[in-house]
Amino acid sequence: MNIVKKTITLSDGREIEIETGKLAKQADGSVVVKMGKTMLLAAVTCAKEAKEDVDFMPLSVEYKEKYASAGRYPGGFLKREGRPNDSEILVSRLIDRALRPLFPDDFHAEVFVTVNLISAEKEIMPDALAGLAASAALAVSDIPFNGPISEVRVSRIGGKLVVNPSFTELKTADIDIMVGATLDNIMMVEGEMKEVGEKDMLEAIKFAHEEIKKQCKAQIELSAELGKTEKRAYCHETQDEELREAIHQFCYDRCYAIAKSNSAKHEREDAFAALKAEFVATLTEEDAEVKKAMIERYYHSVEKEAMRKMILNEGIRLDGRNTKEIRPIWCEVDYLPATHGSALFTRGETQSLTTVTLGTKLDMKEVDEVLVEGTEQIVLHYNFPPFSTGEARPYRGTGRREIGHGNLALRALKSLVPTGEENPYAVRIVSDILESNGSSSMATVCAGTLALMDAGVKLRKPVSGIAMGLISDSVTKKYAVLSDILGDEDHLGDMDFKVTGTRDGITATQMDIKVDGLSYEILEQALEQAKQGRMHILGEMLKCLSEPREDYKPHVPRIIQIIIPQEFIGAVIGTGGKVIQEIQKTTGTTITITEKDQAGVVDIFGENQENMQAALNWIKAITTVPEAGLTYKGKVVSILEFGAFVQILPGKEGLLHISEIAWRKVDKVEDELKVGDELEVKLLEVDPKNGKLRLSRKALLPKPEGYVEPPHRPRPEGGDKRHSGGRSGGGRR
């Protein structure tokens, strides 16, 4: 084995180790990245040749966390790792988005990148190391790649920027972003913030880049030491310069005219397709078939060039807007009257129909990941059906893109949605994209804000979002930053930079760069232009609904929340859940109890206010501590020779001795009382030793005139041994 190691020292003294030559040696490249007790194995493989007629980069990235890495069993019946969860998919996307732009444009062989978490220290966040592991595996292979890259997490904690913080440290951060970069350029940014300024975000990105440079240099040294600086030769494209020139001459001017025609999306697509077909008609049938892939490639380049030059030279975009102009916006709330909250947000040819549903703690999303367990009170689901772009194909369910877009929108909104005692509801936001021509995730943020306010959720501040683009020319150094980009401007442009926020700061961001080189000057301009766009969009939204509704809609189930002492939790639940199930069944409510800060948080969820009040009274009765001297309405539950046992509160019974039933002498208890009778009694005493309750009925009755206290009648032997159920939180035995 030729084992080679490199050590990277972070600015705070912690070390990251890269090792190769020990594991997975049959892969084209493999490394183990270690930090503390956390270890990730990354392996890359590449097909020898590209498949026929493939004109794109077929890259597959899989990130997987092994439960054994943290000494845990997987959940479920099979007890083995299954399909990737949302978190693993999101990390896979982070790796993919940083790597993909750096493969050569003409390299089309399938590449598979696999990153596994094989050892996990509880406080170390492994996603911050996954990008480094993937890039290092490529660096020690002969796969053509214009890297290396690395990714780090940067957080601001107590006003100080920290790289790769722990899970605990992250809880108090107001900035949490992942940054991917090469030695020279930023490639990817994604994260969430608590209303921070544009300058603060830029500072965090620059801080991250300094740490990334160290990690890139270590990979370059590792590659050189292993002799992997020379990559494999390949030829995945055949070229025909005469055909390229013919397509350019025939199509360019007309492509430019179509791009400048200010037509709608499908009209423009049809015009471009007709022009391409017209050129193909000039060729022989044999040439058209044999050179089909080249024609597609060359024509796409002409279309791209025409659109980009029109923007750079004239400042005019495909739909006729200037670079800073936002598409027309219209909004509507309460569009779906049977939902808890709904909103339509339409910007140009992009439309989101978003709903909000409020539920109980039982509806919260359960999280069971290798290093993260618990529940999530707020979830956001994003759906992108094919009809939204006019495609005639079946909808096969949620894909990775939908998970990524939904996560970005959730990060934009969640810090502004009240939680805990301010908002006891579980909140589910669902965005269905009905039309799409660019920036549907940002439409989801805007529609989500309106739907939350329509539902009566006391959103702290409204949030809007915008997607920014970039067109640049490396030769002339011209560039144009575009506000509110179209789908074509995303596809044919150099940047997709999404920014969300309130009037007071940024809440989330996602940036992908498709070119080598983006100066901080351009980034700063994009952020400032994005702020102006966000404020305009927010203004249009607030014309529709300016603040959350005063109350929830009449058909929204209500929640009553009370706090009970910790020692009463068991009494409310009952043995095997018997008590709480009886309350729910009798009152038709749903009740949840969670332990927090050494107390029980009880949520009563129901649609009938009277039933909810009955459940509340029941629970209050269970958790009430009986007080001597107070009067209670009770029910006779059993009769003995020496008296009756009366339940004065749920689970709390006391002895009504025969001598305390009436002022006159009572010979038989049955002459006065029977099981099931309801009566008022006074609590005379709570035994401080055992909590037994002594009750009196006669104390509430008027004393007869001339009454003489009879001689004391001793209690029967053993008569006081029956447990009275008077202990706090106790019940009958």
C-alpha cells in the first residue's frame, strides 16, 4: 500500500486529515477525510468512454450516512439503510453544484461520486467535510477535472465568524452558510441568516474562502505527490467546423431577432425550433441524421451567443425588460376557502399556489438521522408538475430538485414563524408550481409569506425573494447583473443567485456560479440590486395583505395550551395511556403532552370549543391539589360499613365517615347514600403523612337548633386502612 496523508490546520487550530492509498483502491480515486473521530470515505469512478450522443456532463453524486458510524441501529422493519433521506439529498446537491461546473465542457463520460460517513463524532457536522472529500478523491484520480474545490460552513456566533462549528455552537448562530470555492473563485453559496446585512454576508463568504484556499492547496500537493497532475486523454465530441460556420451564418442574425422580439416563452421556443428546422431542411437527409448531435450543439451555442450579446450590447432582455426591471406581479389570498390559509403569487410566467395547514404536535415531522433526532414544527413541500412548463410527460413524484428548492424556501421563512408557546401549531406549507419561467423557489417564498398571514399565523415579518443572474464576457470584460431572471437567462447565463429577506435583512441565499471567476465587486453589485428588487416585490405583496389576520379562520381547529407541574404528567396520561385516551374519546379532542423545563406542556386540539373546555376542566381537575377548607362536588364511588368514599377530583378520593354524613345519627350509610350519588362535601383535612383526605357533608348542612354533640364513636378496627387516593397525582388502587 502506498498510503499518503496530508494535514490541514484550520484557523482555530483544529486539524483535518486527508488519507489515500488504504481504502477502496479499485476506484479511480478514493480518500478518507478525518476530523476528530468523524471520518468520511469518498470514492470516484469514471466510465472509459462517453455514451453515444451524450452532450452533457452525466455526473452522479451520492452522500450516505451509515448508522453504525454513530453506534446506532437504523429504524424501520428491515433495520438497514434505505433510500436517501432529505438531509442526505441536500448534501449530495451541495457537492454536485460545486463540482459540476469544473468538468471540461467537452467531457461527457459518466462520473460517479460516492461519499459515506463511516465514523461520526456527535458534535462534528459531517456535511462541511463532504465537499472536500469528494474533490480530494477526484484530485487523486486521473479523471479530468478543473479543480480542486472545497466547501466549509461559516457561522457567526456572538459576533464572531467561526468555520465548521459544532452542532451546539450552531444553535446560537445568526449566520449559517455553506461556501464552495476553488483556489481562486467562489462556486457555490447556500445558507440561512437571521436578517443580516449584505456586507455581513460578503464578509462571511470571504472568511470562508480563506479557509478553502488552505484545503485546495493540500489537495494540489496530494495530487502532485501521487503523480496525478496529468489527467487521462479523452475525445467525446467530433467537430465539423464547416457545419459550425454554416449554422452560425444561417441562424445568428435571425436568432438575435427572435431574442429581441419580446415574445412569450412558448412563442419564442417555437420560433427558435422553427429556425433550427429550417436550417436542417437545407441539408441532405443523410447529413441531417448523421450530424444531428453536432447540429443541436452548434445551434444551442448560436442561440446562447445571440441572447448574451443582446443583453451585453443593448441592455435588452428576452422579454423586453431592462436589467433591473421586475416582471409584473399579482397576488391573491384566501383563494382556496376550505384550507387553513392559501395564496396565489404570480410574477410574469411563474406562478405558485401555496397552502398552509395547521396541526398538532402529533403532525410534526419526525427526524431520525444518524446525528440528528427530534421533530420539526415547520415543514415546506415544493411540487413541480410537468404541466407547469407545458411538458407532456407523467409526474413521477418528488425529485432532488424539488427537495432542494423546498429546503431553500423553508430556510427563508422558518426563522420568522413563531414557535413554542407563541405558536403551538405544527405548520405545513405546500407550494404547487402551476407555471414556471424562472425562479419558482422565490415565488414559493412570496406565496408562502402570504399564505401564512392568510392563515392567521403571526409571522414576525413578511419575506420576499428574488433570483439574480449574470451575463459576462471574459474577452471584453463586459458584464450585466440581471434582476428576476427568466428560465432561459438561468440556463444560458453565468449565475443563479437567489436572495430572500425582510425589509431588515437577508434570511436565506443560494448561489451557483457557472463560470470561472466572479469578483467580489460583481457579487456586491448583485446583492445591492437584489435588495432593491426584493423591496419592490415585498411592496407588491403587501398591497394584497399587509399583516397576518387577527384570528384563525372559523374552520381551523383550535389549540388550548396549559402548563402542568411535572409530577402530574403521569396522572394525566394514566397507566398505559388510559386516562388521556378516555379524555380524548369522551371529549372528541386530541391531546399531546411534552416535557419541557421540568414541567408538562399540554396542548388540547379540537374543533368544538365546548368539548375543548370540558377536556381542559378534566385535566385541571386531575392536576389540582386538594386544599383543606374548600368545598368540592363529588361522586360516591363505594360504600363501606363505616362510611363512603367520594371522588372529589379525577383520581382523588376521600373518606366521608358515617359520622360526617349528617348532624343526626346515621345507623347505615346505605340509608343516606348510594354509589353514583353526587353531593357537595367539605375537605376537612389532608393527612400530611400519606395524603389521605377526610371529608364532611354535615359541615355544609345547617346545624339543628339545640344540637348536642353525641359521644365519640370510634372507627371500626382497620376501617381507616383503605387507601383514599388522596396523594397528589395519585389514583384509586
